[in-house]
Amino acid sequence: MSAQSPVDEFDYVVVGGGTAGAVIAARLTENPDVSVCVLEAGPSDVGDENVLRLDRWMTLLESGYDWDYPVEPQENGNSFLRQARAKVLGGCSSHNSCIAFWAPAEDLDEWAAMGCTGWSAKDCFPLFQRLENNDAPGDHHGRSGPVVIRTVPPSDPCGRALLDACVAAGIPRTPFNSGTTVVRGANWFQINARPDGTRSSASVSCLHPILGKRPNLEVRTELRAKRLLFDGDRRCTGVEYLQPDTIHSGSVSARREVIVSCGAIDSPKLLMLSGIGPAEHLRECGVDVRVDSPGVGSRLQDHPEGVIMWEAKQPMVTSSTQWWEIGIFADTEPGLDRPDLMFHYGSVPFDMNTYRRGFPTSDNAFCLTPNVTRARSRGTVRLRTRDFRDKPRIDPRYFTHEHDMRVMTYGLRLAREIIARAPMTEWAARELAPGPALQSDEELSSYVRETHNTVYHPAGTVRMGAADDADSPLDPQLRVKGVSGLRVADASIMPLLTTFNPCITTMMIGEKCSELIKSA
């Protein structure tokens, strides 16, 4: 450590000021006797309209605010994919489309049944309520929380026609976040955004109101974590980081605990760089093994997403809250308690993965993006080398389980059925991709493998489980097994990825983590 970088000491150090980390820091510093330092690798979002304006979110992809991780070559999927990961205060809540869903009760109860005591719907629903200020009806909703959640106004005429066509196809209009899981239904999304178009991200909602007002909170941006520090008793004592000059290192120490909140890609990476992970892999990379934890970086889950796009007969909207305002849920087989298929409706062309494969495009188009809500394929996150500056090896292994492709091809056909119904017949001109010539299972599967995307929902790579579960790196209190003074809190801790968009659930994980720390 250089002489210019003195060691600072706080009660808690939060590594990552993202979707969960911002919530944790805000909640812990409600106690003026507790000091917290947040280390964030990206810049601040304060006053940055590129980040704060929700309708600009798509410009953040592959920008300077994005780690822009490539995926490893896929045996059954699209090897051109990028796994967007936010590089800015607020994390992916500062980078995404702000679609806001409570996790289904069935998801949370499944977590609890897998050994995650204290994570049932009964335990977690009050935390969603504490977080939100929601404009939807229902006594279960919070009205005074920091995160503004509102229902998208029905301003898009093509979107209104789509919902009518869904009804004609047997998919009713159904409210979201009503307290009952929607298995088959469609509606305008709820989004975490203010009426003026500012995203209600974790940073905007939880950190901006207290920055400079709480002397016990220090948020340090543009400091990239290199490794976690430990004493001889395997207690995590702090974090070593790279200074903004990209030359010198500094460190910050924690009297009580370090909380890693770097997300489902970078949390396992940081743990592995610090010697916690699959022992054989760490040795291959030249990293000294501190804890042999095979679950670190394993069981990567995601929501794979296809696309079907039409040229529009009428002019599409030229303004929107965030351009992806409607969700459609469906079940592809009887007896499901949660939908296994979801569509996002985009009022814009989405040719990011189709154009390179020769499919036509148009400036005036709309699309449906079927995604597999409960995908069964599992992948890995691994180190590329022992150098923290190298991007990790991300192998989602998309469509290596046949269930996922069955659901996806079902989705493409269901999308065609919906769009063939009135009044969408007044909007849909030619099908641009995959195009009417592709009809068979083999043709549609080949199209999906070449052109699918991700909904950017990686999870499960540092999952929690029962204390005696050797495959789960964390216990239900989010403590890293085999060491002390260290927790993880972000989407990586999910034993199973939520059925719906996980952003608000990740904020809830931050609430839960702060609650666990306070009660320790």
C-alpha cells in the first residue's frame, strides 16, 4: 500500500453502491452511531441526466456506464451476447428499464423450503412494503417508502391495441403487484420512476436524499475493489482497492463487517480473487485458496429472451416512459402456479441480434420479446486470470436444457397468435424477424439460438442455503461460510432467480441484509 493511501476505518464497508448496496448503506446509517463506507467502482449518478432520465436507458448499454461483459462461446445459444452490468452509483437500478415487480409469494416460499429460513413471503413482503411508495390500489402496498413505484400510463395506442388483442387470444387484462401471482394475464407495467421521468433507482431513492447530510456515511466512487482483506483468524477486515489514478492501491477497514454487493457477476469474481471459491479453479488461476467453496460462481441463472418483430402500419410513439411498457404472462402447460413464459412489448425496433444475421429491420417497428421465466439451464462465472482487471469468464450455457427452448418456441408462436388478432391487425405489417417463412420447431429453434438476447437478470452465483448445505456459499443470514465478518447481498444470493424482473427484489435483499445486521 502506498504512503499516499492511508487505511481508513469504519464499522461497515459496503463494496458496491448498487441496487442492494445503496439500500444497505442508507438503512445502516439511520443509526448515527454506526459508520459506513461505500466503495463504488463507477461514477456518481448525481446530476447526470444520461443516467437519471429513464427514457434514455437503452443508450447506457455498451457505454462507459457498462462493464459490457462478453459471454463465452455458447454451444446452444448466441455467442455474440453481452451481459450488461452497470458501472455507476445505483448499479443496475441506474441502468435498467425500471420494471418493478414484487417477487411472487411462491418464489419466496420456495427459497424458504430450500433451507433459507426467514425468507418466506410472510417474512419478505413487509420489506417490499417498507421500500415502496406505490400508486396501485391495495392495503398491502407501501405509501411512504423511498422508492416511487407507479403504473405506466396507457398513452401508447399500439400498446392499447395489443392488450385488446391479448384478451381476444384468451389472455385477460390482469393487474400486476396485486398480491396474487399472475399466471396468465397482460397489462401495463409498474415502474420505479417518478412522474417527471427520473428513475427511482436505489441511489436516487436511498442515497441522494442523505448524501452530505449524514456524517456517518461516506460514499466513495470510482474506486475498484481488488480483493478482500483477512486477518489470521479468517475474519474479513477490509477491502483493497485501486485508486482513480489506476496506479496506486488503497484500503479501507471494517471494525464489524464487510458486505459485498457487486452483483451476480462481480461478487463471485471478488470472492474468488480473495481465495473463496472452487479450490481447483483458484489454484489453476494462481490464487491461494482460503475457503474451498464450490458454489461460488456456480449455478448461474438468467432469463433468456427471444425477439419477434413487425414493421408497423401506423406511426409508432415518439415518446415513452421507457419504451417497454407492457408485460404478458402465460403458462405453456397446465397446473403451473407461476408463469413459465413472459413477454416484454417494445414500441421500438429491436434488431440488436437479428440484423447481423440478415433479417430486415425498420425504424418504425414494434416487437414482443418472449423470455423463459424459470429457465432450467445453469452456467458459471469463473476467473479469466488472477488479475482483477481482467473480465470474468461468463458461461450462461443458454438452452442447454431442452425445457428452455420448448418454452421459447411456444412463445414465438403465441406472439404470432396474439398479433393476428384484432385490433393488432391494424398495426402489424410484415413480420421482420423471424419472418413468416420460419415455422417448424427446427427453424424456430435455429433462429432463437442465433438471435436470442438476455433480459440481463443474472443471479444465483453466490447462493444462500441451509447452514449445513455444502453447495451454498452463504447461510440464510447471508454470511459467507468458512470466514467471519463477511456477507454478500445482491441478486447473486438468490437460490432461484425470481420469476419476474428482479430489481425490486434485489432492493428487498438490501433491506433484509440491513435487518439481519442490525439484529446480529
